[in-house]
Amino acid sequence: MKQLRNLSLACITLAAVGCSAVSYQSMGIRGGYSEKKLNDNSYRVHYSGNGSVSLEQAIDFALLRSAVIAQQHGADTFTSSNHAANVSRSYAGTPGVYVSKPSVYLDIAVPAAQSDTKILACGQFSGLFTLMTLQNEVRAFNHNTQACIDEIQAKYQLSEQQVFENK
């Protein structure tokens, strides 16, 4: 009986940890990223978070996916524009407890040639994105592809396999 109780407790603990993990992954039951090709050099990237992902993390993960797409196209830089975010609140089943689920959209352009325009560090993007969303302002920003990957990968301690997962 004691072993059954311990096994049950272990299963519940693993399930809780698995559901609450902040993850960068392709779209699935726990959220994740997806992209849609708009034309030869443009994509719309979407990241949908679960209840344990903050808006900042959702923005970072959309930006990381954008950088990976740019790298797959051999681009040293990419441009982000048409930023949109939404945070929905879902009832968690306990009175007064709600779960926030952020959703971020980001249009990116992958230039055919390297751009000499000013580059915005990925770490600064989340704050500007949030401010632009509040002010209903749209601006385009250029980003260094490899620097974004390195910075966000280190910030969330993501493995190479997590970042470069093939769908």
C-alpha cells in the first residue's frame, strides 16, 4: 500500500512538473511556436504560451524562432515588424484562480543581402515590443541572427537540440 502511495505521488509530481515547464518547442498541446510563409523572404511567426510562460518569454521565443528561420535561410540579419500580442486569462478550476496565456505574433523579413542598418539587441526587444503594443505603434527592427540565438538560448538555458528541433 505504501509503495502504491509513493508511486502515485511520484506520478502526480512528474505530471505537475511536465505541465508547468517553460518550453521552447513547436506548437503542441502545451503551446509553442509555428510559422507561416508569407512570400519568398517573409514569415509570420506565432508563439502561444501555456500558463507558466510570461509575455516576455513568449516574445523572446517568437524572436528566437524568427532568428532560427533567418539562419536556415543563411541570413546574418532579419527584420521584425507587425508585432502583436494578446494575453488571455483562463479559469483554473479553483475559485479566484486564473491562468494567463500569452500569444505573440511577429512578421519577419529575411533579406537577400546583408543589411547595414542599425541592429537592435534581442534583449532590448521585449521591452520595446510591450511598449509598442500598449501604444498601438508599429515599427520595424533589425536583429543579428546569431546574436539573438545565442542570447535567448543562454537566457533560458536551452540545448542545441531544443533550439534547432526539426518539425
